Amino acid sequence: MKILVAVKRVIDYNVQVRVKEDNTGVVTENVKMSTNPPDDNAIEEAVKIKESGKATEVVAVSVGEEKAQETVRKALAVGADRGILIKADGILEPLAVSKLLQKIVEKEKPDLVFMGKQAIDDDCNQTGQMLSALLNWPQATFASKIEIKDKKLEVTREIDEGLETIEINIPAIVTCDLRLNEPRYASLPNIMKAKKKPIEQINASDLGVDTSPRIEQIKVEEPPKRKAGIKVKSVAELVQKLKNEAKVI
Amino acid sequence: MSVLLIAEHNNKELKPFTLNAVTAASQMDTDLHAVIIGSNCGDAAKKLSELPLVKKVIQVEAAHYENFVAENFAPVIVKLAESYSHVVCSANTFGKNLMPRIAASLDTSQVSDIIKVISADTFLRPIYAGNAFATVKSKDPKKCITIRPTSFDPCESSGGSAQIEKVEPSEEFNNTKFVKREEIKSDRPELGTARVVVSGGRGMQSGDNFKLITSVADKLNAAIGASRAAVDAGYISNDHQVGQTGKVVVPDLYIAIGISGAIQHLAGMKESKVIVAINKDGEAPIFSVADYGLEADLFEAVPQFIEELNKLNTIQK
């Protein structure tokens, strides 16, 4: 069994994001970039499945600028066997990314495609579901547990009401929740080994997909600031304020 | 131009956030139709027809719609979408799972999780976990939009009498089977809709200490929330998590106890009307969004707080 894992390079989740002064976007120059956190869970799960003997190959793919190679390299350092970078500049919407991934799926013929449930930059939560639609494959979104049963997967999904379990036939798409597993850190020897693993580079324009944006980003602004609050000195004062000033208790 | 709203329901009743989604959809175009897909969902369809903003209800029933599997729902909506300019749904796990499958089939670039309708094609949406707001304009002929329910008021729920049209179901998608759903039952208000939320963080130090949070929540008839750190530490189950990767809540009163205020937690609660923070670290970021901050050891302050609440006669049950 072969697993394709899609990973995205995003601003690190510990960075306080700042809006550009000209309101065209957020500041990305000289900002720490990392793998989108739930994509780390996706890689981890794929590597664990391979380690259990149920998969033979894990391929990491990313779509983006040249530097997204670092994100693919990180996936290789935690256990993916080889990488693919689809090079594309500018804003890529999930629809375009899913069409590019569709081309890779057609070429690589994986049995499973894993990725994070959502990217923490554009917060779209679309790509996995869109890829499933384009391939007409089953989708298991927001997965917090995956069990492989022959040619089927039993997946537990995090839903608003609690947990849902579904059974899907392979080939299938799974989007991973943060609670799926605990991603490992790359060891230094594995980081060195990853440097020798192959990364195939493909230009998005060579895949015959129109990636031009369909959504015009008119402006990006700071969210309205909350007005500064006050510090109270005691519990008694807090309760009085909540009762008499805010009138919420 | 007309809008197709996808109703969320449990086959008997509409989910409350469907009313918020109706409000959002009606701001895109007042010619608003709503589709309900389910199994024996006639009662819920009737409720939908009573919403005054809904001009027509489309009801699609089959056994394979009982459990809301997106692979079964999407083809129905893609077919219906021929007659509409917009398809709209709530951005909760139901809508997040379903809408992109519809959008890709319609070759539309979806606009996710909007918090404001600026015009029929222009919307405001948070990005980077609410650290920036983007104004975006959809250029696709058909628009697929998910809306953040807490950013829109619920619509009127009675007085309407829209016509209910029944439409033939699509075929079942055979590669996905529903197995089971484990709903978390509680006597408390639901986290997403509670008027008061009391949350605990890493500062609680143990799952046992969450009893303090429970006691405060009992006094205020509040839902119980938690930070990701508290969930990761195993103090409380993850369905209580408030934040970018948990639930986004907008209560009248949010009480953060022993929560430092990581970016991802703030994203889930900073729109609350009144925020209280109790934390012994005066520099904790939570104080930057708190209306009332109390710099104190929670293990002293919270028992006192419960005592003070006991003294009040305005306890809401």
C-alpha cells in the first residue's frame, strides 16, 4: 500500500501574525515558517502505518514556492520515503491545490491520501474534501483515529456533537485532526539521511491546471481591538463589577 | 439570482445554527430556498417551512441520508445548484465536511467561514485564527459559502408557511458507510451556544482540580470549556476545547481560569461580550483581552469566587 501525504508550508503557529501596512496581506518576510500542524499528524500517521508493515511507501507532496521544499524535506526527516514539490507562485486557492494534487494522484496511484484537516494560514478547511470530490473517492475528515482493516479503513471523526465512526473503502482521502497522534521530532541522523532522499520538482504550469485565483482579496485588516480592560484587586471587587457594571451575573 | 441554504438537522428537529445560517443567506439574496436532506425528516422540514425568511423548502428523503454522509449529500445539492447563484451552509463540522465536496464538483472556489456579508459577492472572513480579517470577492458564477453561525443572529422561527417540494434522491455512494455516532450528553448548556462559559487551562494542574471549574459552572449555569493545553495534559476531554482547533464561542460572559491565553485559544473566545481572567501571572496574554482581570492564585481565588456567588441572590438556573 502506498500513502501520499500533502503538506503545506505556513507561518509557524507560535508567531504573532502581523497585517501589512498597505493591507495587502500579512507579513511573511523574516518570519519563521513551519509545516502546517495537522499536516505533521498526517505524516506521522502515514509513517506509523508503514512501520506497522501495512504500507510500503510514504510520499510527501507540497505545492508552493521553491522554499516549500523545506517542508517536504522535514517530512522526509520523520520517515517519508521520497518527496514531490509542485512549484507555483502567488496565492493558491484550495480548489487549485486539489486539482494539482489530483494530477499527482493520477500519476502516483496511491491507495490513501492524507493531509491536515485545515491550514492555519487561510483557515479554509477545503482541500481534502475537494480532492475527494474530484477523484470521486470516499472522504474521512477530521480523523482522530484510523484503523486499517484489509481494503477498508475505520475512521473516528471529531464532530461537533462528539465522535462519529465511518468505514471507507480504499482508495480514500483522510484529513487529520490534531488529536490523531503525537508527531515525532526528527532526529539529527534522520535529518542528515533526509538530505539524500529524492525530491522531484514539477512546475504547476506543466500539469495543465489553471491555478489563477477565483477569489479577489480586496484587503486584509487587523481585527477590531478589544478596548483595554481593568485589573481588579479582589474576588469581591470582581463579583461586584460583574453584577453591577457588566450586569452578566 | 437566488440562494440555496442547506439545513442542518437531526431528522426530527432543525439544529439551532440553521437559523443563523438562514439570516446570513438572506443577506446575500432574499429569494431564499432551503434544502433538507434526510430520512423521515418531515417534522424538521415543516419547521424549516415555518421560517418566515424561507420562500421554499426542498425536501429530499432516503434511508441513505439518515446519517448525513457528505458523499451522499453532495450530488443532490450539485444537481439542485443549477438553479441557484449561491449555496450556503454553516461552517460547523457538518458544513465543513460537505461544502467543499459540492464546490469542487461545481468548479467553484469556496469562501469559508464568513463573519459578515458585505454584498452578494463580497464577504468578510477571519484568517490566521482571527488575527487578521480578509475582505474577499468571489468571482465564480456560482458561489459556495460557509458562514460562522455565531457571527449572525438566529432568524425568526415561526410565522412562515413556505411550500415544501419533494425531490427524488440521488443514488447511494457505496464506498462510505456510517458506523456509529457517540454524542456527548450533558445537562449543561452546550458549549457553542451557552450564555456563560467557564474554562480552565494548564494552571488547573490536574483533572481533579477541574472540580473547581465545575463548581463555578454550576453556580452560573455555564458550559465548561478548556484550553488546548488542559486537553493535551489530559485534564478534560477534547470536546470542551475552546480555540482555533476546538470550538469558537461567543458567550455573554467568558471566565478564563488558569489560562495563559495562547493565540490559538484567544481565537476561540475573544469575541465574547465580557471576559474575566483569573491567573497568577500578571503578564499572561489573557489579560490583554480581559475586561476584568484578577491576578491571583486560582486555588485561593476560585473558592472565594464560589463563596461570593453563593451570597448573591441572582444565581441563574
